[in-house]
Amino acid sequence: MSIDDPRRTAAAQAHPGIDPRNGAVAPALQPATTFARGPDGELRGDHMYARYSAPTQRHFEELIAKLEGGADARAFSSGLAAAAAMIESLPPNARVIAQKSSYFGVQALMSARAQNGRIKLSFFEPAHEDAITEALNGGDADLIWIETPANPLLDVVDISAAAKIAHQTGAKLIVDSTAATPVATQPLALGADLVMHSATKYLSGHGDVLAGVLVARAKDDFWARVDAERRISGANLGAFEAWLLIRSLRTLFVRVEAQSASALALAQMLEAHPRIERVLYPGLVSHPRHSLARKQMNGVYGGMASILIKGDFDTAARMTAAARVFIAATSFGATESLIEHRRAIEHEGSTTPPNLVRLSVGLEARADLLSDLEQALEA
């Protein structure tokens, strides 16, 4: 990751955060839900009602669009709300090709929409380069959905190759880049049409915001439908949450780079531990898609890693419960390190290995984190 990347400046200064009215350096919070009109009924500014748009929300959207190199962005009340808006913007009976090894909440959403006839859904496993083509089975699609790195198996998908396949079949390619963040990967520059984040994770980075965001490469008809869907559904983000996200994006680069460096160091040390079967982390040379990750992630591999314990469901559960510095809790991307026995909290049809423990590496001292994992593995 280049220290001279101009996006670092845009993030640090909140693109720009200076208030033109009073010179305040910190970005302002504007909580208004409605906006005054002039004597002839015309709007005095760019906003009418907060369900459509509002100043602080718009500030966040413009900043994240710049960091992703996109034409526009829309913030949502959660990552799943953003995913739902994508699905509801598709035509009836649209065909969706989705990655199986991805966040189980999105899988559940898509499966529910397929069961009620809203979409036609096919899953693919990104085990080899032809997986998407095989899932298409000679037909076309409306949307291809990938997540890279994927939660929690840390699969890495070739975004450029997926974009080429999508566009050959007339489909939009959306990339869930939550685990990568704009620091590591810019999917739109690699050919994706849209990028999604659960902004609850690294974009917030402090475990105090529930939010989602979609960023578009172009303001086309599909993007207009996404915008309309958010207006109709009322899934907009609140002003305070948007302000917290602006605050958090100002430290995004330094946070993610530090978390990634610690995660890589821990992953390398854990690979040699006698109680661990395998470490799943794109930054490891042992990862089957390491060369792709190195090219696609700019040397920043993220703060999430998963470990397969030698043992079974109960072994992984004991190890998770024994952690003291790592906090046993759901989510990832915050300043504090979290640990989770993933299979225990996923749905009944989960294919996550029962001995998998997911780690979200925070900003604590590496020595403290490593010693905590070592003692927990002995539990």
C-alpha cells in the first residue's frame, strides 16, 4: 500500500471536512430530517427530507465513493439492507449467480427471495477459475455476486475474471468487499459494477455503528432503481451514524494497515502451532489463492483470519470460551480483537467446518494477542 496514495489525504481530511461557513476542521453533524423551502416552494438547498437524502449522510456517501473510485454511493441502515436493495432492484424472476462460501446472512436473504419466487438463484464454489461459468450453465444472468475475501473461509475470487464473465452474459457484478476495505482492494477499478460494504465492520472500525453502503461505478438505470428502492423502503442511514462513519474513515488507512500487519504476524506464528490443523489467511504463502491476493489486495490482507483447530465442534467451543484478551463476540473490524466459534452461531444448513474459529485482529499488542491464543489452545 503506497504511503503516497492520494486517497489517504481524502480520508484523513474527510474530503474535505472544513466547514465553509465557520472554518471548523472537524466535519459537522446535521441531524435535520426536513429542509425549508423558499417563498415559491423551491428547495433552498439540495435536500428535502432525510429519507431521500440529508447533508451528513451525503457527506459520507461522497467520501466513500471517492475512496472506492466510484461515481456515486448510497448509505443504508445495515449491510443486509444494502444487499436487499440490490435484490429488489432486479427485474422479476431475475437470475442471480452467488458465491456459496460467503456471509451466511446474504445467503439466507437470497435463498428466501428464491423460495418465494422473487429471483432464480444458483450458487457456485470459488474452488477453481471456471466455477462461475459452470454455474451459468450456458445461460445469461442479471447479477453475479462475489465476496472477496469471503467470510469466514477467506476464499479469494478473481474480480477481473468475474467481471469479464458477468459482462459477457449481460450481468452486473457486485463485490462484497467488507473484509478487504478500499485500503486493500478497489473492485470498481478491476471491472466490478458495484461494491458493497457492511459499514458496521472496518468502515466504522469502533463497534458502534450499524450501517451498509453500496458504491456504483456508473450512474446508470440500475443505479437509479437502487436509489428508488432505498427511498421506497425507508432503509436510509441516520445522521449520527453517518457522522460516526465520517469520523472513522479519517483513520481507516492506519487502522486497517495496522490490523493487517498484526493478523499476518499472528497467522504466520499460528501455522506452526501443534494444535492447529490449518490457518486460513490470504496473506499466507500457503493460501491457495495467495498470488491472486497479493496482486488484488495491494499487500494489505485484512485483519480477519480463521483457524481450524485439531479436534471437533466442542474443541473449538472450548478454545473460544477460554480466550481472555480476544473477546467472544460476533462481528469483525473494530479496534478490539474478537473471537468466534462460527459454526455455533450460523444457520442450520451452514457448511462452515465445525472446528473453525474466526479471529478479528484489533489494535492490541501482538504479544498479548498471541499469548492469549496460546493459552486458549491449551484449554
